[in-house]
Amino acid sequence: MTNSAAVLAALLALPRYTFDPPESETDRAARLGVVADAIASASRTRTEEASLVAIVKHESAGSMLVQLGRCAELPRGQRCDGGAARGLFQLHRAACPAAYALPEGSVESIRAEAQCAIRLLRWNAQRGKEHTLTPLRAAFAGYAARDWHWKGAEERERTVRAVLARMEGRP
């Protein structure tokens, strides 16, 4: 059973993105609430929820500008894979045509992005499970289009464990 309140708490625990303009706590909670609902809806398990939170953290830091499709306002080197990706999950058009058919930053687009992101994680976990120590590492390495032994996958797996602990109320 998924829980968007726990997902929202995990998203709100992420540090604010350095390059975002000021945003009130109320506005931030409302903005990330849409993302939390999309994550909870797309996920089958708590681990999947935590994995999508980890993607948000490592791909876009939960940036308001990224979520709203305003990557061009970010400094060079921070602009959504040079403008080739969109949304908090940093998906490219070929990976998520459904989202690209919708207005960037819309609730519908965010839902489509979460569905595409979890589909990619599941597919890569299956595809790479015999090449890595864990299916989760395979999921993250494949999602990032990296080698199966990419060190960033370990970091994302640690993030998943930390998010799960937060969601379950453990220190």
C-alpha cells in the first residue's frame, strides 16, 4: 500500500535546491504534494516510492524551476541535461513520450513522468539483475544509462535506504 503523506514528508526533507528562487513552505508543500501523489500512484511498494524519491533527489534535487519547466533559468551546467530532459525525474523525450505530449509542469505531465520513471526502474532492475549486486543498483545504473557497476547507483541505493527509514519513522 502506498502512502503519499510519507512520500511528501520524504520530499520535503530534501534540501532546497540552491538555484531556486524563494518559495514559502506552504507553496513548496503544495508543489511537492503533486509529485508525492504521482509517486504514490505509480508505485507498487514502499521501496518503489523511495526509489522515485531518490531519483528526484539525485536527478533534480526537487527543484521548483525544473518541475515547472523553467530549466533555461538555471545556470549553465544545471539546465536539465542541456535542455534535453524535463521534469524532476529528468526524462528524455524517447523515454517518456506521454509526458512530452502534455504541458510541462502540469499535474498530468508529472503523473506521466512518474509512470515512465518507475517503468524504467523496473525494466532496468530486471535487465541488469545478473550484472550487479542488487536489482536496485541495476535499476539506477540503467536509468542513468551507465555501466552496471557505476558508483552512483550505490549512492542512490543508500538514499533509498535512508528514505525508507524516514518513511517508516526510523532514525
